[in-house]
Amino acid sequence: MLDQYFYFVIIAISTVGYGNPYRTDKAKITILVILIMTIFIIPSKISKLSDIMQSKSEYARFNYKLVESTPFIILLGTMSQNIIEGFLSEFFHEDHGLKPKHAIIIQDSIPESYMK
């Protein structure tokens, strides 16, 4: 009797529904084993996927969308805060016109807080 209650609860929770056609004990046990394995396997796989997603740099997902009419410059290498601020303030200064410009900075390390 207890096994029937357990079976009913597992089937109802898993949204398979109570009206399934499998009435034999062997079929019920098979369904229970599959459902219980699914309850434990799916969360562990999602956890692993989440860990993989977080291990990548958040900046690796950003892509530059080229706009044909917008000039841009690419800066490569390791630069200090003073160098970047000086260059960008000159590059984007209003004396050079109000035309839109883009600056792309590529470094081989995670950006410091001042870069954000």
C-alpha cells in the first residue's frame, strides 16, 4: 500500500500524470527509477554547465558590431590608467569634431576596475 502512495506522489510531482497505462509492478519500478535518476542527474548537469559558463570571462561574450560609417581605433597592449585616460580624452575631444568614433581596447588580462 505504501509503495502505491509513493508511486502516486512521484508521478503526480513529475507531471507525468496519474492516468498512465503502466499498471504492472515492473513498469512502475522502471518509471520510478527513471524519474528519480532524472531528479538527481539534471540538477548536477545544470550545475556543471553553470560553472563552465562562469569560468569564461564576462568580456569574452562582447562582440564589436562594425558600423561602416563610424571610424574606430584599436588599442593593444598593457596600459596604465594615466595613458588610457590621456589618450581617450584626446581621441574623443570635441575639437576633433562631433562625428561618432569608437575605441576598442584589447588586453590579455582581466580589466582593472578603472577600465570599467
